[in-house]
Amino acid sequence: MCLHASSSIFYIFLIIYRYADRSYRTHPRGLIIYGQATVVPSSAAGGNVSSTTILSILAKGFSNSSKSEPVPIRNLVGSGTTRDLPVANATSNVTMPRCPLIPPNLVGPVIVSKSPPSLSEMEKSFAEVKAGGIGRPADCVARHRVAIIIPFRDRPQHLQTLLYNLHPVLLRQQIDYQIFVVEQEGTEAFNRAMLMNVGYVEALKERTFDCFIFHDVDLLPEDDRNLYTCPEQPRHMSVAVDKFKYRLPYNDLFGGVSAMSREHFQLVNGFSNVFWGWGGEDDDMANRIKAHGLHISRYPANVARYKMLAHKKEKANPKRYENLKTGKKRFSTDGLANLQYELIDKRKPKLYTWLLVRLTPPQPS
């Protein structure tokens, strides 16, 4: 087994161990590991523990004599919001340690609010967030530098709701993040994929991010163990959505919320720019991922859960199937390589970095 795979499995095992003596043991959405049998380094005798063994341990439950119980964080979204978040070290000249592999303040399933307070109240609530939607841990050095890219047009209430639910999750996960809202100017058909390419390019002008989370504005995370961190393989994050009865519609789905490292996104030449209107761009990305020897990874469905906000259905792209069929011919030429746009405006309000862009349709390749 390669080192990366082994470390990922060990990472999941640590999450299981950390939370096994808490309420998730009996919670109907408690952490479950499934899939192919894997090997996990044993923390006790140096041997190996199979995934089957881990599942049997979870079924029996761990002893309640944990020596380092994490301090719980309250996340009462709605009226009377309270968030007890990390406090900066008072001694400014002390070198901060790296953040732990497992963020200590995760709470698991969270209460999702579809009725956020006013924007001014939200800005006061998130005192830890800096202008431009930048958050980072105050008492340790983050292990991941992450850009959250949100393609956007005409959904201000959805954006406000997402920001209200997403910021607390990201702060507890102890990542160094910045939220970019990329708005398409004009009335032409919406091009979600092209906006995500723009977000990638513009984010890198700010600083060097390790990875990128491409996030639909209408999806609200239900569990903070669904980590917005940098994946070793492209990660589909919105595995279980309430609209689809928390079931994955099909195996190659890569839409909704997805994560890719900077290197992998560059390798596949980003998203295609030819998908105007609803549908097709995510399947094209899945094809790009497979064509470059990568694969789609996922967290367990009982952790990678989202609620979808109601919205008017977008007009479907009539050429989506044709573009998908011929997509392989354009992988190297259609994407970051031929991206053209004009940055009309850029601002940094408290909770996000806003980019208004005018898209230029790519020339036929």
C-alpha cells in the first residue's frame, strides 16, 4: 500500500477513535466506514487492523475512558447564535505549532439554518473572519490553504444562507481559507464551469492555495466531519443530498461540491468552457479526471451530507450530450488553456471576496 493511501486510512481511523466514545456511536448518522477492505496502522501493538475489524469495534463501542475529550463547540444557528471559538494566544512572540491532524472542536452533525440573520448581524457574529471571507485558526498553523469558489448569479438570499452555515464549519476545521464568490455579468446563459475556472485563476492572484473547493450556492453542509481539506485524489463532497433522499444518483457524479488540489486541476486543464446552461460540465470533469489516471474519492455518505435550498430549475443546455460525447478531443485545449474573461469589479466585504466577470465564449477548437 502506498504511503498516501495508508495515511488517509489512518486519518479516518483517528476520526473514528476520537468520536467513537461520544454520542455518534448510537446516532443514526454516526460515522461508518465502508468500501473495499483496507489496512489501518494499529495504534496499540504495531499490527494491522482491517476495515472489518474497525467496523466490529465501532459496533461494540469504545470504552468511555478517553484521556483527551475535545472541548465541545456550540453551534446554535438561528436566533441567539452562540459560537465559542478558539482564542488567540496572548503571547504574540511564541511560535505556534501546526494544527492537529484531527481538528479538536468538531461536533459532527450540525443544525442547518435556512433563515440567516441580517448581513450586519452575521458580520458581527463572525469576528474571527477577516475582510474578503478569510478565516484561519488563531492558535495553530493550518495544514491546508483552501480557496472556496462559489459560481453565482441572482441568488443573494442563497448566498447569505450558505455563508451563515459554512463559516462556522470552516473555522472549526482549522483550515486557512478564503471564500470567492464569482458572479457572471449579463443575461446570457449561465456558465458555471467557466466561472469556476475564473475563480481558480483569480484566487491564485491573491496567494498560493493548496487546493480548491468548488461549491454550489444552494448546498448547506450538515456535518463538520466532512472536511474541506486538500484531497489526495479529486474528492466529490456532496455525496448525500436531501433532495435525492441522501443517495448518490450515479457513481461518476462530481457536481454540487467538489475538491481538487491545485496540481490536479492544472493537470486536467480545469473545467470545460463550452457548457452554457444547466448540465454536463461535471460529467465532463469526471471524464477528465479518469482520462488523466485519477479517480473520484468520497467520504462516507452519512458524513458527506447536504441540504439543498429550493430554487427555480435552470434551463438545460441542449448541447450538453453532444459536448460530452466530443469532450475528449478538447481536454487539452478547452479549459484553463483558452479561458477568456474580463474582470469588471472586485471587492472584499467582510464575509467573502466578490468578483464580477464578463465571460467571453471560447472560439471553436
